[in-house]
Amino acid sequence: MNRIAKILAGVIALSALTLAGPALAASHGKTKVGFIYVGPIGDHGWSYQHNQGRLAIEEAFGDKVETTYVENVSEGPDAERAIERLAREGFDMIFTTSFGFMNPTVKVAAKFPDIHFEHATGYKRADNVSTYSSRFYEGRYIIGQIAAKVSETGTAGYIASFPIPEVVRGINAFMLGAQSVDPDFKLKVVWVNTWFDPGKEADAAKALIDQGVDIITQHTDSPAPLQVAAERGIKGFGQASDMIRFAPEAQLTSIVDVWDAYYVSRVQAVMDGTWESTDTWGGLDADMVEMAAYTNLPDDVAAEAAVTQESIHSGAFHPFTGPIYKQDGSLLVGEGEIVDDGTLLGMNFYVKGVDGDLPQ
Amino acid sequence: MPFKLQRREEHSAWMALFSPLIAVALMLATGAVLFASLGIDPVKGLSVYFLEPLQSAWSLQELVVKATPLILIGIGLSICYRANIWNIGAEGQFVAGALAGSYFPIMMVGWDGPFVFPAMIAAGMAGGALFALIPAALKIRFGANEILTSLLLVYVAQFFLDWLVRGPWRDPEGFNFPESRLFPSDAVTPLIIEGGRMHIGFPIALIIALLAAFYLTRTIHGFQIQVIGESPRAARFAGFSQSKMIIFAFAVSGALAGLAGILEVAGPIGQLRPVISPGYGFTAIIVAFLGRLNPIGIVIAGFVLALSYLGGEAAQVTLGISDKIARVFQGLLLFYVLACDTFIVYTFRRVGVVREAS
């Protein structure tokens, strides 16, 4: 026994010695940028795209930066610890990339006033906490238009994650786009209550197809719904990243989140000492939303989609331009008026024509 | 099969004591091989994983924060499991307790003072206990299998929480996002050290562990649990009531899970959210068995599991390995502990390949 104890003690002492070295020799001069992801970087959707943004930072700054990430961080009591760990490791800048990280980010930021925090999709800011998100709904309007042109049954299926404003806004934008082509277009929404669960997402897609939809779109992060669409011989849209390799015959286009430019500019600002707390909500015009290539489409449909994309990009057209009626028939905005950002950010109602009740 | 597991005639107390150490040594050895194969210096890898979290005051506090709910729930479960009652639904009782206790800060806005937090604790424990009594009642009245009923009620509790934070308990100033308002200062679990996250839940858990150890070894009622668990027939002859024991065990384990739940939402989280537990109720099952259903063992096991989570995170940040590797380590640890435990009681015996002429 004594021998085992001695060996163990030796191992522990040895490891303690080797640990102290690298920990103390923290790299000076490099800007250290950390990321907290809610999913695995292999989700090929939301967290994957944020990780692409991280890689873009490495690409842009080379050995002037050092980046790291923690993936699969649950939006509960663990989030604050994961964020604080990065703060304590001497990171200059921390991106927390899911709504559920909002309060933990603000809490940790209050303890570390010299570190720059960037929180995606939230609404709480501080002197050292910026927020950013992108106007995904612009892409939703375009794919709504495409869906209405391509669908033969006049019904699309929508796999939705959680009834938060961002998701509801996407459903409404899709519906407005579809109605601009076919005023009687139908939309069936299934709530799966998860951002990433390929099994559940695929089941929802199968249920929707069995109910007669011939277009599938999704606000969840895995390629599973698109793969189901491909198997059943119908069409669908990718989500967050270009998912064409998962469904080369079925993907019509994909709304791609592009964080690269934003991330690079924010890191640059920290390096230059010009970083300020800001609230960024960019869309096609800011290159934060891009459309993947229009594929598997008749030429005229692809061309019209490109026209819509260009008019949103140039600012000539806003997807939420009136007249728009709520599901209950009341008028939201009149002819030619545009729904303001405040209403968009807190959207908790369907527009007219969406089937079913919004979970409240 | 040329080998077969055979019960040992007698097992050595010495081995029982040191089998966890052997398990840890085996895990370190396997871990070293794993790190080496990933191109990471094994000594550095292992020290980041298992020693770094123990080296700063902050991460020691975080270790305590992570271990506290696991210990509280684990102790309650150990009482059930000793009595051969299989409560698998602590995760649901955790949520039920959190909901019951959160009623005050969320629905009684403006009520403050020194009684708010004690009321929340009492409601949390009552909520967890009542929720746990559902499978108890179903088992006593209908003979329903408590493994199934308690497990399925987890989803009921989780969806009820989900509904509340999206609906009636949603923060009116939260832009329709699914979160409750932040708890006011009188409704927050008191901290032990200002600025950290370690809260009074930890000393409470230690006191409960001591009480449970005393109760299980020094009281007649505690002895009854052992008898009912190991020999139900003997217990019946002795006049111990199985039904009373089912109610007692579920109520206690539910109350402790509920206590863990309200301490967690009022402490490290500070509000209700659609998800409030990273699976504490299920991890606590592992903790209970790793601690050999012994309250003091469970305190140690709670820390071991908590360390494996924190170490996994540290390894992601410092070594840049994926969280899958971190999970592999947790799996290895449990595998070796269980394997070593098995060999205390069992031994391999070589048996000849017998060709039976049937």
C-alpha cells in the first residue's frame, strides 16, 4: 500500500510542477478571443457557423490572436462558470453565442470590466457588453416566395424550435413572402422545442410530409429535415449554413449566417482600442445574412428570388411592409408602412394566414 | 465462454477500501494513453483535467457549486435504493421543488423581508416531496412500477416548467423571451463568500449527510430500511410496513431533490428558465452508487463527478480538445470504479469449454 501511495503522491507532485509552468507563461501581446457555443460545432448549423467566424478571426489575424471555444454549454447554471473560466484565463474578448447566455454574460461582465463581451441575440447591454444578431427574416421572406412558386399542394411545413420572437418573426416573414405570390398559401408549423435534435427534427419532417406538405423549412439547426425531404423526393431549405452537401437534389437555397466580417471587425476594434458597446442588427445589406446558391429551381424562379434579394439588400424593400394583418384579423400596419424594429424584436403573434395557435 | 464470474467465498475489507483508488489509477493510466494518442503531453493533460480545478479559490468554489445539488439528491436517492425502492425521477422532483419555491418571488411581487427565503425553501421541499408521492401512491395502490412512473413524471415536470416560463410566469419586461423575472435580493440563496457563487446549500448538504449517516446506522427506523431492502420477507415477519416505507423514502428523496432545485434556481441561476438542470437528477443516481449508498461516500462521489465536469471544461479551453473527450473521461472513471467494485465480490474463474451432447 505504501508504495502505491508514494507513487500516487509522486504523480500528483510531478503534475503540479508541470502545470505551473505553462499557466504562468500566459502569452502577452496576443489578443485572446474565446467563444461559448450552445451546441456542438459539428451541428452544421448555428454553432458551426459561429465557429466558422472564429476560424475567420484566426485567418485574418494569424499569430496576433489566440482563440478557443467551449462547446455544448447548457443554458443553465453551467453557463456562468464556462464564461467566467474564459474571463479568468485572461481572454480579452468573449463571444457568447446563444440567447440563454444573456444573464450569465451580464453577470460575469460586471466582475470583469476590462474584458469585452459580445452576446448574440440578447437585449441586455453594459459598458463592456455588446449585442449582435442578424436579420434572418430577410432570407425567410425570400424562401417563402420561392416555396409558394414551387409548391404544388400550396402547403409548406415549418419545423420551429421555440416560440421566441426571433422564430415567430421568421415564420411571419416566410408567410408574407409566400402570400406575395399566392394569397391562399398554407403553412403548417410544428414546434419541436429544441435547437438541435436530429431525431426529433426528422420525425417532425416526416409527420409534416404525411400531412401533405411538399416544401419543408426549418428553424432548427441540423440537416435532418432536409435529408428527410430528399428521401421523400420533395424540396426544402437549408438552415444557418449551406447544407447542399446533405441534400444536393432537395435544397433550393439556404439562409446562411455569416459572422466572419462582424467578428473580424470587432476583434480589430479591440486591437485598435476603439471597441465600444454597441447593438448590431444587420441583414443582407451588412453581409451578415447570405443566400446559398439557388439550385433545383426553374430559371425564372431563381431569377425572381435574386431580384427580391437585391431589393432587400439595397434597402428598396422591407419584408414587413404593409398592409399586414395579424392572425386575428386586426390591422398591424397599413399600406406602405413598415413594422418598426421594436415590434419585430418582441413579435409574439402570427400574421394572417398561418394555421394553428402560437404557443403562449 | 471460457471464463465466468464467480462470487468470492469472502471478500477482503482491504480491497473494498482501496478499490476506488485502483480505479482512479487505472483511469489515469488509460487517460495518459488517450492524451498521448491525441498528441497531448499526458502529464500536462491529466494535470489540467484533475489538478487545475483544485488550484484556485474560484474553481474550488465552482466545484462546490456543482457538487451541492448532486450530493443533496444523491443522499435522498440512497435512502430509496437501500430500501429497494427505485426512484428514477429525481430530475422531475428537482424541477417540481424549484417551481413550488419560485412561486413567491415570481407571483408575489413586492413581498420582501427575512421570511421570503425560508418560505421558498419550505415550499421547494414540499413541492418535491408531493411530486415524489405520486409514484409512491401509484405503487402502493395499483402496484405500478415506480421506475417507469417516476421517470415519466420527469417529462411532465419539465414541460410544466417550460409552459410556465413561456406563459403565465414569463418576465413581463423580457420581450417575450421565455424566462421569468430575476429573483429580488431577498429571494436569493445567501452566498458564503461575497463575489463567488458558493451558497449556503453546501453546509446544508453536509449537515444533511451527517444526519442521514446517523439515521441510517444509529436508529431503528434506519435499520428497518436496510431490512426491507435486503430481505422483504423477514421485514414482513418483523411487522415492518412496506407501504409506509415507500411513502417515507419517496417523500424524503423528493424533498431533498426539491431542496436542491430551489437552492439552484434561487442561487446560481437566479431566475426560472426553460431548462434549469443539466441532468442533476440523473447524474445523482451515479453519485449515489459511486458513493456506495453511504451518505459520506456520496459527498465524496459528488465531488469526484463535479471535478470530472470542471476538468472537462478546463481541458476544452486549455488543451483545445472537444467535449466528447471530456465525456470519455467521465465514462472511463465510472467504468473502472464499477469494474473494480465487481472484482471485490466476484472473481474470474476459468471454465473448460464444455460441449454438451444435447
